[in-house]
Amino acid sequence: MKPPAAENPSGTPMKIAVAINPAASFGGARPAGHQAVAHIRAAGRDVVVLEAESYGALRSSVERTLAEGVDALVVVGGDGMVHLGVNALAGLQIPLGIVPAGTGNDVARLLGLPLNDTAAACRHLLGALKTGGRKIDAGRVTAGGRNTYFAGVLSAGFDAAVNERANSWSWPRGKSRYNLAMLRELGSFRPITYTVTADDVTWSQPALLISVANGQSIGGGMKITPEAVPDDGWLDMFVVKPLTRLRFLAVFPKVFAGKHTSHPAVEIRRVRRVHLEAPGVVAYADGERIAELPVDVEVVPAGLWVLA
């Protein structure tokens, strides 16, 4: 479903909130954020700049600004900032614009947004403001009575453990930190036995990881579910069954090209609702820590309006 056109017919400059994560890409988002503000102002938009020294403080600032009224929210950063924007806009008819400036940028990649080019990303979202952008699905996670939304992928298992390890390091920077954390985690990780309920069918599933994906990639371009479509009303559940370390390392390089899906240890199925249980396992969504399992995940069709 195409959203209504976002262009303001009254001639009054549109009020755009631009939220900048100073920690994204190890501080690299701050200059990108200021460049984005300059581009959007040059296009005649009224810009409210939101910055804070912590993710929590920035989230609070975004929520206050949205309550005061804006025509769009633009986030500058990586998937963590997209996650902030998605959850701030849940239930609101306000579009989300993204200026990719993180290390992963998997949601931006999913939407076909320009990467590593702030000016091009701004031109893209300004064009979408005129055409109305598009609606995509969102994932909704329920854990401990609390709802959280995601645009890309929720993972619970090996990938989430790698995130836990990588997030505790300040070096190296960029994608190499994730890859190194993966190799370190592989030395001690053991298969998990999950209890899975997918669309009312329940079974026991030994696996290295289970992901529930609205998007295609994690970890900065690893195409775990290359056929996933963000606006088809489905989620793609990705399962990697137990493998030896050597076999896992043989399969891993294929993930970047999405060539792993025919491997017998890999299973992908389309679902609308998933319940995951396993002791001591943490779920991450869009690279952000969500909660320990159990979690319930479901698709929210056309739940997010994006300037893409």
C-alpha cells in the first residue's frame, strides 16, 4: 500500500527532525549528521537537530520532539539508529528517513539507499518526501510484556552471542570487529535446543542460531535470507542446524553472496508468527539487544512508512 504523498501543499516549510547518533561508526556519524542537516535545510525544509551524548537521552529527545509535531523523522547512523526511529514511530503516521552512517547499515542496504554518500542519501530521502515514500512491514517482538519493533532481522543464538562479544570491544573498528568476534565465539559456542512454534506448529529444534527476518542481511551484508521481501506480509525464519567448526567455516563465506541456502544444514521458511524458547539465549534485533528468550515475533504488515 502506497502512503499518501508527504509533500506539504500549503507551502509552509516541512518540519523535519534529524536525529544524529554521535556513537555510530565510532563517532563518524556526527559530521555526516551535520552535512545531512545542511542538505535538508538547503532544500527549504525546517530542520530540528537532535543530538545527545547517549542513546537513551537521544531516544527521549526524539520522543519529545515527535509529540510536539513534525512531518518526518530522519535518523543519521547505523541500524541502531534505524531501530530507534522504528520504535519511536510505531503507531504514528510519520515517515522515517535514513542517512546511513554506521558500520552495518543492513536496513539501508535492504531499502536500496545510497551508502557512504551523505549527499546522495539526502537527495534520495528528499525525493521520497515529494513522492510519498513507501510502506514496508515491521517485525514486532513481545518479551516480558513489552513490545519492541524491528525493520531488519531478529537473531537468537550464535549471531546474538557474537553481537554480545563484539559490543564489549572497542577495537577493531568496522566489520572486522564482528568477524573477529565470530571466530572467537566459535571456539566455545555449543548448539542450542530451541522450542519453536511457528504459525501454531510446535517442535524441538537443535540449531546454532535461529533468525526471524523482515530484511535480507545481518552483520554488514551477510545475506542470510536473500529472498526476503520487506513488504510481502511475511517473515523469513532462518535456521542453521548443528555443524562442526570446520564445516561452519566452509559455509560462512557463501553467506555474503547468499549462496548458502542450498546447504543441508540451512533451512528457511516463511512465517507470520514465531515463538522461540531456549534457556540463557539473548535475542538481538537490528543489532540491538532485546531480551532473553522466550520471545514472540510477528509481522506487522505495512507497519512502517519509510522515505525510500
